[in-house]
Amino acid sequence: MTSGNPDESDAGPWYRSRPRAALLVATGLFAAVTVAHVIANGTGEAVDILYALPVALLAMSFGLRGGLIGATTGIALFAVVELSDGIRDIDATGWISRTTGLLLLGVLLGRATDQVESARRSAADAADERQRLEDRARRQAEGLEISHSILQHLAVAKWMIETGDENGAIEVLTSTMATGEPMVAELLPMCLIGSEAEGITRDTTHDP
């Protein structure tokens, strides 16, 4: 029931970030409501309506699957207490209203929880993609700046050679290599990683 749900390290409500604790609390609520139902059975008190509490907790913690399991558990516990007691003070309408209410609560709240979680993950993925594009744009700008700087130094070195200042040209070229190589080396691996990732994506897309 915990598959497909966020890890305990994810930020969020406690019942989402700590699914085991939510499961324990729901189990305790089921037990407490069942005991209260046994005690109050035959007195006319509708204690069984409190099964909605653990059902809602499971639906908000684990989504649709949790809501269905919680509703089924609540209905089963309600039926066991009612059938084992023998009083049968609840008619068909009471049975239908209780079972339908728990099922609707589990399904609707669980589905809504899944939709909210899906929207949250989509927003997180979009933010990651936006950050990746921003990093790529920044590195492209840095690459253009480095290229422009190197071309300027090469133009100066060419002009020095044409004017006969070969020693000065060598010094300019040496300085350009010394300063440009570390910057290019720092920028190049990230560019290669991005290119390789795009190539892998294209290959997997064209594979049958």
C-alpha cells in the first residue's frame, strides 16, 4: 500500500511523509471505533460513523488504494460487530447508507489525494526542467563569452605578428592558452553530459 507514495524524507503533511505512522494511527482508530461500536451496539448510538476517520486518514495518506482498503476494512468490521451481536437493529437502509458512505469517502478522497500528488510531482518536474534549461543557457552564454575573449586575443596576436612583434604575439598566445584552457575544461564536461543525454533520449525514442 506504500508503493508509489513519497518517501518519508519528502516534505509534506505528516501522514504523507510518515506513511508507517499514518498506518499505525489508522489501525488504532479502527480498533478504538470497533470497541466503541461493540459497547454501544443496541443502544441506538451511531458510533460506527466514526469509521470514517481511519478511512479518511488512509485515503489522504495512500491515495485511492488506501481509501479503498480503509473503506473495505471499516465495512468489514461494522458487519462483523453487527452480525455477531444478533440484535440486528439496523435495517437495509442503514446498511446501504453506511457502506455507500464509507466507499464514497474512500474513493473520492483517495482519488483527490492522488490528483493533488500528481500535480505536485508535475510541478516539481517542471521546476527541475526549468532549472536545467536555465543552467544550459547560462553555460552557453559563458561559452560565447570565452570564445569571444579568445578570438580577441588571437586577433591581437595576429596583428603583432604582422607588425613584426613575434615575441609579444607568443606572450599573448601563451597567456590566452593559460587562462582559456581551465575555463574551457570546466565548461566542456557539462556540455558533453548534456549532449550525451540528448543522444540517449533520441536513440531510445527511435528504437522500435
